[in-house]
Amino acid sequence: MGLSKKDLSRKKANLKSRLAELEKKAKSDPLKKDKRLHEEIADLKKKIGAD
């Protein structure tokens, strides 16, 4: 079964809040030394854009 509209909007909201949290951490790492952090941000942006 697919997800309901409410579940989809909740999932997208959770992704957006996680992305905002990670972007705050990324601002303190402008040289991208923490590759995992920046990869996760890119992955979340891709997931949000796909929805």
C-alpha cells in the first residue's frame, strides 16, 4: 500500500527539518572537511526534490 497524503507531507516535513539542522552545522564547515555531512545534505536535497 502507498502512503497517505498526510504521511507524505509528514515525511517531507521531517526531511526538511533534518536538512535545516544539517545546514546549520555545514555553515561552520565551509571547506567541506566533513564529507559525510555534505553528502547527507546532498542526499536529502535529492529526496525532497524527488517528491
